[in-house]
Amino acid sequence: MIQLQNIYTERSNDRVYLKSDCIIGGEQQTLWYATASEHEKHISITNADAFILFIFIYAVRENLEFKSIVPISKRLKFGLLEVLLPAFQEMGFQAKTEQFSFEQEDETTYPEAKAVGTAMSFGVDSFFTFIKGLNSIEQLNYLTLFNAGAFGQDGGKKAAELFQDMKSKVHDFASENNLGFIWIDTNLNEIFKMPFVQSHTYRNFSCVLMLQKLFKTYYYASTFSVKDFKLTQSDSSNYELLNSKAIATNSIEFHVSGLMQNRTNKTKVIAGSEITFDNLNVCLITPDNKNIKTANRTQNCSKCFKCIRTMVTLDIIGELNKFSKVFDLAVYNKNKNKYLASLLYKKYRAKDDYAKDIFKEAKVQKYHIAPIVYYYAVLRAFQPILRKIKNA
């Protein structure tokens, strides 16, 4: 049983906290979201939407009862219980409506909420959303960064360090482009431990719900095309269109960008924008991933699978040289055939959608694939068998 008891704000140094005391399994915990104190005016305490969304997902996954004594936005209550919950039941979760008690409803609207925001991670999806948002009818004017699991799904010291480093980069980028910037930290990652891939949409949406007096529209970068829509427990990205329609408040709407685009088409869009040439960062490198070594000074290692996928795509569409400041092209040219082989293997062996799209584009572009690429791919396919023979 989880019970959300209250909601209040608290200042500490240069931070303002939105807090709630919560009973979890008979023990009291203090939950919080935090941002810079200058943004206190954007925080609403008429409802506990930010906390309720995060806890609702956890309660569904763990099949727990959840009661909130604090009001919930009437619109969010509808979305959670009448849209999302039936979808979760379809996925195989056992939670039922009667496990959730949200008796107090909030119908407050915030006409002062005028900002249009999106997250900035400097990746392909993020930059695609940024570029499209600047040219939208609902024009983008705010960038955000949330420590809600992307830097470590369970939070902790390492996640905080990575978040702090990225915070400075996004702040500077926003300033250079005359956009507002706001960051949010939280301890909900540490308390409600959930796999990040299965819950990232809700983690990030919950942070936005802290700022109901700021945002009227929030763009969320899609991972997959809507053509790949499916209800699955494994990744919330597969049904983000449903999430964006279910999760809303009386004042905030979420929109998923790029739903009709695959990753290859998104890469084409960002390759046409000069702002990405010096800023694109798709690298998997983190302090926990020290097995990949690079001697170059570029911000992408040019060796991990995300770098490989992006460099091969840019090469196929003839745009890779534009990104010489962020990728080590010497490393790419040396390993190009092996990189292509690794993606070819993923296309046939793992049925990887990204790899399928990349080679479909290669065919359109009449991109030459050397015979040795196929040799490397076949060799890769036989490696598990050879290892078994060797160890027999």
C-alpha cells in the first residue's frame, strides 16, 4: 500500500523543492522534485500530478494499492484510469481500477502557462525535435534537462555527476539560441526502482508536471515510428502516442514529435541543420562503460554501437564529413567495413529495425557495399558456433 499524504514547497540554498510525505509499505518517505529557486513561481501545489504519475506506474508494475489524499488534475485522473490502465491490463499487468483511490479532483487551469518546451540531449531524436519545434506553429522556446533516470535509472552519485555536467552544456546551448532553460532533479529514482527503458516516458513526463504554471505544450522525442506502435511491457517508446494522449493536465498537453519518421529520415533532417555539426552527441560512453577506448578528442567515441549506427547512416546519405568535429573519421574509415558488417548482421540475425532502415536507404542511395562486408557479417554469425566448438 502506498499513500500520498501532502504536498508543499521548501527552499534550500539556491534550490526550491516540491515535496510530498508518502507512506510506502508502512514506512514514511519524503519524495521530492527540485529545480533552481528562481523557478518557484512556476510550481503548482493545487495538485500532486508529478508524484501521482510516477507512483501510479510503479503501483501498476508492482500490483500495489495506491491512495492519494492530495488532489489530482481531473484530466490526468481520466487519462490514468480510463486510458492507460486498460492498456496496461492489455499488456498483462494485473492492476485494477479499485486499487487506486484519487477522490479529490483539481480543476485549476493556469492561463499564465505559455512556454513550449522539449528536452535536449544532443542526440538524433533530440535534435530532430529541436529543429522541428523551432519551426512549429507551437514554437519551441524552452529547453529542459531532467535527472529522472537517463543518467542512471536508480539515481545516486554517478548519475548526479553526469547530470551536473550535462546541465552546464544544455544551459550554454539554450543561451546561445535565445531559449529558456530549466532543469529538474528528483529522488523518486532512488525510492521507486523501475527499469528505465520500460518507464522513461513517465519519468520525464512527471518532471514536466511539476511546472504546470510554466508549460502549456511539451514536445517529447519519439524513438520509433508510429508504424511500429505496439502495447508491450518491454519499452514505453513503442506506445508513446497513447502516452501523450493519456497524460495531460488541465493546462498541459504533450506531443510526440517524429512519429511518422524513422531514425534514418530524422538523421537526414539534422544533417541539413548547421547547428548540429559541432553539437551532435550520440555516444554511449559513460563512466560505467570504460571498455571502449579512444585517443581522439571528439565528443563521440566513434566505436560504440550508437556512434557506428549514426556514422554509417551519415556516410550513406553523403553527409558524414560535415560532422568531422564530433566524430573521429579516421577511426571510421579504418573500420568502415566492419561497422557495416555489424549492422548487416543485426539486420538479418536480430531483425533490428534501425539496421533494416539503414540498408533500405543504402539501396535508395545506390551506396556501394564491398564484398568483404558480407564476409565479415557471415564470420560474425558463425562466431558463437566456433566458440562452442573451442570450449567443448
